Amino acid sequence: MGSHPWRASPAFSPNSVPRSPPPPPPASTPRASSPRSAPASSSDSWHVEPTAGGPRASSPADGGGGEAALLCWIDRVGAAKHRDAILNFAEDLDDLRHMTSADFSDLVAACAMPKIKARRLKEALVELGARL
């Protein structure tokens, strides 16, 4: 009987090809420390490397400083009518975060802000991070 073309010849059978054993697991070597690994000793405290270029400047997109971000915030909280008075008190959002209760009272008095509008602005300032 002849051999079938779809059958592999015994020389090429998967069982007849010798396989090399799998490589052994890597030997245990000390790992280089990574920012997420625990410190090796008490002298190796958690250390964060500074980023290139120093501290990152804040931007309007991340709620940071700048007059453009301040103007957007003023419009978003509905205080556009009092924009000039707010700009006399702050140059950027970071200035607003440092506003005190006395500063807020001065702002309200300077622009003759109605009581309810002042309450809403105060809530927005607290949401922003001001400690009023």
C-alpha cells in the first residue's frame, strides 16, 4: 500500500524531533530598586527624583494659575459682572485659594455684591480651596 500524501513521514513526526528542555528559571539576583519597591534599609528613605526643568508650572487645564484660568473660573461661577473687582484682588486662581474671610468681605463691599451672589461666590471659593 502506498503512503498517503497527507501523512507526515516518520522522519518529520513531531514526536521524533528531539526537544530541548525548557530553560531553568533565572537565578535569584538582587533587583535594582525601583520607585515602587520598598527601601532596603532605613537610610534608603522614599526618595522622589525631581522632574527635569524643576517644578511643573500650573496651567488653566489643571486648575492652575494664570489670568486666563481665572477669567474662565469667574465666568464658570457666574461672577462675570464682578470680574474687575475680583481681578483687583487676585491675579490667578492660586491667589483666590489664599483668600481670607477678611479679603472676601472686602471684595463683597468693594463691588457692592448682593448677599445671595456673595454666598454663591463664597461656596465656589471654598470649592476651589480657599479657607473662608
